[in-house]
Amino acid sequence: MTVAARRQVLPVGAAAGAPGPSPVAMLGAVPALLRDPLGWLRGCVAEHGPVVAFPMWRGAALLIDDPAGVRRVLQDNHRNYTKRTFQYTALALVTGDGLLTSDGTTWRAHRRLVQPAFHREALGHVAAEAVRCAGLAGAALDGAGGDPVDTDPVLMQATLDVVGRVLFGADLVHGGQAHGRELVAAVHDALDGVMRRATRPWEAPPGVATPLSRRLARANRRLDAAVERVVSARRSARGGADVLGLLLGATGPLSSREVRDELVTLVIAGHETVAAGLVWTLRLLAEHPEAQSAVHDELDRTLGGPAGRPPAWGDLAALPVTRAAVDEGLRLYPPAWLVSRRAVADDEVAGVPVPAGTLVLTSPWLQHRRPELWPEPDRFDPSRWAGGPARAQHEGYLPFGAGPRLCIGRDFALAESVLVLAELLRGRRVAPVGPRPAAAAGVTLRARGGSWLTVRPR
């Protein structure tokens, strides 16, 4: 992107032909936007149509909810759209220039470097660790003795355990690995600071020392120190086919900062997204006993009943009903609920001019609720995935993004999710406690206040 394109200030009417709220209405909507961004965005699309222009302090932004328009931005003309946006700039305060936020040659080089750790032949190890960690999570849920239990922290710990062991060869959760636990605590402290800065920018204006900016700086210092301890503990082992081994063994070695950025990125992207999806899927199955029974029937046939064997990599093809529950959970509650890009050059999307420098927003959460793509879109219905995994190629299904920037860990996440769900449910039945929690739209789509269930033996 040129400096001129990056700094261009667009007039509010730059998105000619796109309806949207007036500047006055936009200002008045700020409380609703902060309180419930998902509902507010859905209301904008309902009122203004699939392309909405938002007046912003540096010009106009476009929300694209047209499926062909989303495909153009993320896939067909992806080279024209960069990640130089407020969303990724804020996230980069924690992740640095890792895979999630980088563009261009840095992104391509680092993706090629770590790709072998995500090849299909490496996923057998993912499966074994996912089942092992799910067993520990199941024991933690059983420990509630049938009393209500919040599944969010239990699944967060389980997926973090998988990421640490599979991607970094490190125990980030158990035993004496205090540096692993410190890494995780530092990541979450830093993310909390970033989210507060993103939603309350007046508390940390650029270049001004405020309590929030100092808090974020402290969190990043802790994070840097924790990463260095994890990396130092691994350097003596040398090599390895996991991500950390590939990063440390790269030809033309990466700098310490580059290694740090990729490690932090994968801690965030590799465990919080998977855990969030599993929390919602378990909650939805708890609310729909008939769908949960269909999963149980499949697990009984494949694994030999509640007292049978644990699932394994080779069972994935025999678990289409369980996979359908995962896909439907990700449709209703995609962890990555908002995707932003900035136009490098002039373009046209869904019949609307997009001048260079325009901020373009797309939302998988909105796409997954378009009634022409998903009949009764708010209804949890795993049977809509009867076509099996190939059905997940549906144009309007974007839980992992689309195009060349499709999440590198998609197959990892899906295999892990199906096997964790299978291990948790093969001998247990879950039921909801209270109404379904609201979705908290932060870095990922989390259950506000946790997701409380009762867990009992079958």
C-alpha cells in the first residue's frame, strides 16, 4: 500500500450509492454499538441493505454483507485489500507482525515456513493430544458432581494444552511449567488492554501516557519476558516439526522478535477460537436434546457406547453427525465475527464504488444469518449439514475466512473440535442452566458471563 493510499482522508460521501446512517445518527448509535455490536450491525443491514456506508472521523467505511461482494474482497480481488485497519493495528499491539496481522512478503514467507506443522500428515498427533486433553477436561466437568459448571474456563484450558503440546512442544498448563502459565496470563492481560483501547479510544490516545496505555505497556513487557522464557527452554532441544521448532530452525534465522510474534499469534488464534466454538456448540447441544441424542447414537455406533474406547484420528470420517454439530455451532457463533480490510486502489464491490483507502468490513456472523443462504438462520439445525464436510464449502460459510488468507489452522481446529466434542460426550449428557448467554463480541465471540451447564453420566 502506498503512503498516499494509507493516509488518504475520504469524504463522508465517498461510498457513492451506498445507503447508511447519517453522521448524527452514527454519533447517537455509539452506546448501542458498544453495548451490542452484533445486534447493531444486523439492524443496519436490515434497514439499509447488504452494503452500508458508515460515516467515520476519517471518512466513510463500507460494511459488505453481499455474498458476491464478500467473495470479491476476500478472494477474487484480495490483493487490493490489506490488513492495515484499526482492527489489526490494535491486535498488533499484542501480536506484533505475526501471521494474523502481517501482509505481503512477511506473511507469505512465514506462512510457508510453518505450513508443514499444519499438513494433514501432522494431524494424527493433533488428534491424540486433543483426545488426551479432552479426557482431562471431562474429568474436571465430572468433578462438579452434577452441579452447574462453567464450561468456558475448562475448555479454554483444554485447547491451550493442545496448542502448547502440538505447536510448541511445551506444557503451558500443567506441572512445573510456570513460564507457560505466565505466558498465557500475560497474553490475556494484553488482550484485555487492547480491547479496552479499541472500544474506548479516548482512554489511550496515541502518544499520550494514560493509565490504560501504561497498563498495556506493562502487559506487553510481561508478555515479552514470558515468551523469552518459553523460547529459551526450547532452544536446547533444537529442531522439531512443530511450529516453534520450525521457527527456531529456519534458514536465514528469524529474529527473536519474529519468533515472539508468531508464538503469541498462535497462542491467541490456536486456543481461544477453538475453545469459543466448542463452548457454543456444547451449549447448543444442551439446549437441543434431540440433536445431542443424534450425536450420542453416532458415538455409540463408532466407539462402542459410553464405556467404549476414546475416539482417534481414524474415526473422523465416521463422525459426520458430530462434525455437523461443530459446523452448525460455528455457523451461529463464528469466533472471528468481524473481518476488516483497506482498499489499496479504487474498486467496485456489489455495484458500489470503493475508493482507495476505504475501510471495508465484512462479518461472518452476518453472512451466516442470511435467510436466502440459511433457511431459518437463527435455528440450531445440524441436519442442514447433511452433505458432510463438502457442505462446508458453502459460499456463505466463513468461520475461518476465505481466499488466500484462509486460516492456516482450519483443519487443525476442525479435527480438534470434533474429537474433543466426541470424547466429552461419549459418556456424558449435558443440560443448560438458565437462558443462553449473550454473545460478547471481543477479539472472539465469547459467552458473556460464561456458559453454565450440568454434566452427568449417561
